Amino acid sequence: QQPVQSPQAVILREGEDAVINCSSSKALYSVHWYRQKHGEAPVFLMILLKGGEQKGHDKISASFNEKKQQSSLYLTASQLSYSGTYFCGTVPIQGGSEKLVFGKGTKLTVNP
Amino acid sequence: NAGVTQTPKFRVLKTGQSMTLLCAQDMNHEYMYWYRQDPGMGLRLIHYSVGEGTTAKGEVPDGYNVSRLKKQNFLLGLESAAPSQTSVYFCASSYSGSGLTEAFFGQGTRLTVV
């Protein structure tokens, strides 16, 4: 079952901030975040593991609330290069599953 | 290192034809995945493998078969292609399970079934 991402699309001006949310109905081992540019393969941003940690990657950071099975990706002072589609991927705990399942994506457009 | 390599990059099939997509990784990864990507649907997991000789169904396995005879290769087969299988197919691999390590993606295969 795919995790649910919101919003579906975001349009920003350069320098503005954005938050992308990801939620699952299942208890999770981990949450992944990837960015995909048009016509290219998804590229890894970060992993958040069970334990509620927060991670950062330049001006992009993320949090994982394991009680709510929710993760948020924070993009601050957005740059033109941030444009793309962002996917969260989740690995559920139940049944020893090793499935890495992705959401439908959030399309981010950063304009000058 | 080449990373994850998919063959072919583009293919056009007629309805009913069969084909095999090859995914090869040179990172000694245990875990490999096949996804399809359709507009508005994100990446949907077709099948995956947790090691040589093992395969398991993902979220949308119908119409596809897979094999992992060698650790570095993961094959995706379409026995009788249908227009609904027109999609971009991505292979990915990761070192460990439970989502503890990042997944590396191939460049994708664009398949059109007419």
C-alpha cells in the first residue's frame, strides 16, 4: 500500500520555503526521500530510521514521527535546482516485509 | 563503477509479444527491485528480491515474472505484453534490507506496447 504524499504540487519563488508530507497506515522501519528530475532516475536525498530522528542535507531536512507514521521534508530558501518531483519511500515493519514502496510524488516547481 | 544498468533503454512491442528487461548492478547489493512509473501514479513496486535465488511480489505483480539467478542480475519478463503495460520501468538495488540503506536506481526503460 502506497504512502500518501501531500501536497500533490507546489509552486514557489526562489528563496521561499516548502514542506512535503508523507504518511503511512503501517508501522515503519524507515522512510526514504528521493528527488526525480524530468526524464531522469530518482536520486536519493536521505533516510530516516525508526527512532524519530531528524536529518539534514544542505538546506533540505526531514523528520520522522514514528508514533504517527508520518514524515515531513523541509526545503528552506529554495533554489531553482530544487525543482523536480519528490517521492517518499517506506518500508513497513509487519510480516518481515522488505518492500520499499513509494508514494505518488509531489511536484515542486521553483521559479526565479 | 557503472552502478545500476538497465537494458534496453527503449522498446516498442506489439500486443502479445514477450520480452525481458535486464537489470545489472555491480555494487554487490543483496536487494533489488522493479518499479513501473506512470503519470500521476508514482513508482509502483512490481517485484523484488532479497538475495540470489529469491523473488517476491510487490504491489502490482500481475502480468510480470522475475528471476534472480545471479546476485548481480534481476530480470523482469513480460510473457504477453498488453497496452496497459506501457510505462517507464525502473530497477533499483540496495545493500541491506528494512530500508536501512539508500536505493540506487537505473536510468529506466521506456516501454511502449501497441
